[in-house]
Amino acid sequence: MFSEQNSTILRKYRRERGSFNLGNSISDQKEQLNFLYGKMELLMTMLDSIEPEAAGVEEIDRIIEMLDEIENKCKRFRNDLKED
């Protein structure tokens, strides 16, 4: 099960993800990098706080979901650079 700290991290991630998906596009390369750094930092914080012996399927699924979303953002940002 999620620890209280992981639940707080996940709520922050979902809140940021939601605000980004509401049409707030990031077109500046520096802003794109800052966005990705922030997501990676959030993911690393979550990974650091997980106790391997207590990690459940739900936590692992959330980590995979976060990685998939970061990968998709990288691809989108890369495509945006190609278009410019």
C-alpha cells in the first residue's frame, strides 16, 4: 500500500499532470526541460521513499504510469523541436 508520503507525492504529480493537460502547452525548450526535470525529480523522490519489501502492485503500476507519461512528453517535445 502507499505510504502517506507516497500518497502526497502522487497527489502532487496528478495535480501537475492535470494542469498540464488542460491545454497549457509548453513550447519553449528551456521550459520543456524544466518540466521534464521536475517530473523526474518527483519520480525519484517517490522511488527513494518506497520500501522494497512493502511495495505493492499499486505502487509499481503508478511508477510505470509515471515513466510512460514522461516518455510520451519526451517524444512530444522532441517532435516539437523537429517542427521548428
